[in-house]
Amino acid sequence: MDKKEIEEGNVLSIDFDKRGGLVPVIAQNARDGAILMLAYANREAFEETARSGMATFWSTSRNQLWKKGETSGDCLRVVEILVDCDQDAIIYKVEPQGRGACHTKDPDTGSSRTSCFYRKLDMRKGTLTPVDNQTKP
């Protein structure tokens, strides 16, 4: 498939080969647009997500398929899949089905964080500071 077809056409042709079989996937809350997490999908994970409607990734640390929330209960139901112009990055627009998306917990409440992006860089100081409202009551 040529570049114009990939960028402008309507045929799905995700480039899993570009990064050794994986594409980056952003999980974004479909309700409020918040970025919840970044993970990776191989062809099998992407096809399982499309088939089941539940966010499925390739765990780079465990080297295996990973259905988000399978052990924690914090599943992500996919309501829309966006593919970028080069077909080498994906956004899963999701509806969280549990308490959060991150495997880490807020130390004050013990609750799962709603997003893995719970810290921001203070560009003046070069340090990380917490982002407010990262846990659900």
C-alpha cells in the first residue's frame, strides 16, 4: 500500500512492523478526554480489543497478552478506536469500568489512580508534583 493510501484511504493497515511488532496505544477517557495511560499492542492484542470491545495490550514487562483489568477489575471498555495518519499509533477511547486505570494507588486514600499521568513536571524546578483529582472517592 502506498503512502497516500495509508494516510488518506479507508483501508486499515496498521504498521506493526515499524517498532518490532508493537504500536503505542493511548487510552483516553471517552467522557472527559483525560489521558489515562499509554501501553502497546501487537496485532493479536489489537484484534482482541476490536473483537471483545475491551482494551487489550501487549505487556512489555511480562512479554504476554494483557487484558486491562483482568486481575484488578479496573477494565477499560473501548467505545471508539482512532488510528493516526501513518497508521502506527492508536487511541482507544474508553469508558473505565472500575476504580481507575493506573496500577499505582494514591498513598493517602489507597484508591487506584484514575490516570497513570498523575504527576506533572515543574519546568522551572525540574521536579515532579502531583496532579489534583487523580482518584475517585
